[in-house]
Amino acid sequence: MNKKYQLSKLESILKMNGNIQKILKRAPGLRMPNWHLASGCIPQTVWNVLHGFEPDYSIKDYDLVYYDSSDTTPEGEDAYVQMGKELFKDISAEVEIKNQARVHLWFERKFGFKIPPYQSAEDAISSWSTTATCIGVRCVGNKLGVYAPYGLDDIFQMIVRPAKRLFTKEMYENKVNRWMKMWPKIKVIPWDSQ
């Protein structure tokens, strides 16, 4: 599949997920800097369609990320979270709003090891655990802007491959073991095979 066709196919599949459409339409109203709808909800919507499931099947949350290094306080992030609760109250799953400029401040407490500060939302997206989840989308005018540092081949081929930039083997395996129960056609590349 060529890149132009993949982008068109991705956009048409994402239009099938009403939650994604609401988020993409409303998120600019939050005025968050350098924002993307990102991570699992994007490939999971594609996999749902390719499996013949409802587009929003088993999507537990929608990650709406932004980058604001000028305000890394919990209060600054919470202001967007509270606005988002109102803006997205009719969405059937949680919309998680996170400032990627402050992830390094809490990451060690949650996962047990330090990471360096991210330099942008794209830097954060590029570091996530699988090539299929290293993707962010947003509205750019009337078009879908897509950030996919590893491309879209793995998403459409339903391949789950470790990105290995920051995450651990255990974190990767926990994620893919959960996913294999929900999307039985995905092909998981073992951590140690690369």
C-alpha cells in the first residue's frame, strides 16, 4: 500500500468511529498547544474494522496529548482535563488529557525508572511501546494531519512490533497479551526477535 492510499484509508476508517470524530472536531476548542489524538485508539479502530467489529470495540480510552513546557504543573494540566470533561461528556470512553512536557515528572513513580523530558508531543509519541501505537492525528484545516514516525504498514497489516525506545519488555508483553485476547488476528513480534 502506498503512503497516500494508507493516509486516505486511515482517514476513512477513523471517520467510522464516532468518538474519534467528536474528539477531533472539538479538541481545537481547548486551545492546547501541539496536540494530537494518539496511541492505542488509532490502531485499535483500524483493527476493529479489519476484524469486522464495531469501530469503538474494546477501546477503553482516547489519549489526547499536548505539549506545553511553559506550564508543567499538575494544575495547568488539570485545567485542560476539567474543560475536557465537559467538552467530551457524551463520549462513551474516557478521554485522557496529558501534557507530555510533564511525563518525566511522574513516570518513575508509576513505572519504576526515569525517562528524559520529552521535547515535543511528537517526541513523546515516537517513544511509545509499539510501532502501531506511535501515531498521532489531529485536524489541520479540513484535513487529517497524521504523525506516524514508523509509518502505517504495521497498523494495516495488524502487526504489533516493539518500538524499544523507552519501554521495557515487561511493559510491551503486558500490553500485547491483553490485546491478543481482543484482536485475535494481530501478529505479535516477540520483544527478543529484534
